[in-house]
Amino acid sequence: MKLLSPIDGDMLHARDGVMEGESLRIVVKVAAERNSRVTVNGVAAKDAGEYFTAEVVLDAYENRLVAREELSGEEVSAVVYRLKHFAGGYRLSIDDNIWFLRDIHQHAGVYRSIFDNPYLAFLRAVHEKYGTKVHINLFYQTDNFNLAQLSDAFREEWKAQSDWIRLSFHALGEFPDMPYRTAGYEEVKKDCELVMGEIGRWAGKELMGPVTTVHWGEAAVEGARAVRDAGYKGLLGYFNVDDDLPAVSYYLTTEQRRHIKQRFVWKDNKEDIVFIRSSIVIDKTALGDIRPYLDGYKQRGGLPPFVDLLVHEQYYYPFYEAYQPDFKERILTAVQWAQDNGYKPQFLSESIFE
């Protein structure tokens, strides 16, 4: 006997069943021998031919499903989750951030606000127009600057933006590529604490939360544990599989990546880490292709339940070798698509935890 759907760690939402107040009614599929008498959480299952089905109501955030063959007493179980606020949310997430903070540092005594920085001013304009919530993943250092040099003069202003900005650990720096792919617990812990300590000093814990994206979305199990123990229990990635694209999938197996590719969210119950799939990499998608790409999900299995719009900071700057003059237009196009398709601004911390 085997639970076919949902499986252990699945995070279920309104598109997986029917919301009934605070509860979610779902259909559980179980593989068992023909002529079996199967129940799921005490509910008699029906023989659907290739498998058995039973309707079960999930009343809590964390739920245990137990499928039982009543004749033999054999049981299989899984822990799954009910997400009340996941379906229909979106956010803008930005990786590789450090240069806008260097600019604020270089203009100390000149800038009277963090929004004197043009990059942050643009993000605020997006927020003011659409209500967009923005998650900014930070490097600790870049050429001639690190976060320890940044003044805390704007701390109160940063804290005042906590309703729409999140700041989190990304990596020590941009290079080398995939810095944590084989890194041990202590190395990742050290870098994570460096970034988190500085965010707390000059911005405040109000802008921190339990979700981040590790640089390149790669980490060994030990490294992922270090990030989890620092408080980040939600990790974003691409989870590419069966193609020639970078996996960006941390330590997960091919089978797990295939599952997240389809589901967009899944929890590794063993490691107590939730993985979330990004919906688009804006700077890797030409301006004219952004809407068609996102619309294409309808043909590729359905629109994402939660839309993560991912972009990277460096493409904003004319001095960057791969500068994209339409950087702003790409972001605005993606955000407009989310609004047009009924998605509402939401942090992932509001969506995957209760």
C-alpha cells in the first residue's frame, strides 16, 4: 500500500481542494491491492480502478494522514500541511543585492533618505503603484565595501518599511559561483550570521523573516541546516530537472525536484525546511516574452498557486557589463501581469507558515 497523493511534506492550498471556512477538503489517492478495504483517517475509501480515493478534511496547519488496510491492519502515513493563504499571492524577490547599499554608504552625509538611492526609489514606486511586497537578498561584501561599513543613521526609516520590504542573507559575495554547494555547516553559519547581524544593526529585525534564497540556490544538507538553524525555514529555488538548465535546487534529489517543479511548494519534513519554486527569472526573459512566458503556465499544467517574480540587482546598473536598459520595464511588466491575473501582494512568510 502506498499514498499516491498527497505525499509526505505536501503543502496543500485552495487549488488542491475546497476551502470550507478554516478547513480544506481534499481527495487522497491510495495504491492498494484490489479487493482491499482501505480507510484514510477513518474515512472509507472508494475503489477508483487504479487506486482508492477518500475525501479528507484538513483542519490544522499540520495534519497526519493515515491510510489503513482494514483486513490486514497494514498502515502507511504522511504529514501534510494546509495553507490558508498561499494560493493567489505574489511577491518580487531580488537576488545579489549589495551595490545599492554601497551607494548609500558612499553618499553618507549627502542622502537624507534611503530613497535618495535611485534603485530603492524605483522599488518604492513599484510598491506605491501596485502594493508589491519586495524581498531583497543580500551579499555581505563587494569591491571596496561590506555591510559592516554601512551607517545605522537610517535605521528608523528602514523599520518604517517593514510592511513591504524584507532583507535576508544570500551569500558572502558574488564569487565564487555556487559557494555553498559543498560547504559545511560552520562556513555557512558564519556567513549567514555576518549578514543577519548587520541587517539587524542598521535596519532592524522588523525587516527580517524566515525565508531566503541562498546564492545559486545550492547548498549541501549541512549548509541548508545552518541556514535553517539561523531561522530561515523557507528556501527559494528553480528546481530545474530533465533539462540542461542549472538545477538551483539545494540538496534535493531528482525525484523531489520533479515534484516541486509541478507543485511549486513542498516541505522536507526530515530537515524541517520548506522549498518554494520561483515562477520566472525576469532578467533571463526578454521584455516581450515575459507575459507570454507567464501565460504559458496555463498550457504547462496551470498558473502557479503563488507567483515569485525573481530578478537580480546588477542588471539595473549602466556600468554593469550585462546592463539591461529595460530592467524597470521588465519588472513593471511582470508585476502588472500578476495584478491582471488576480494575484495579491504577499510575503512568503505570510503564505507558508501559520
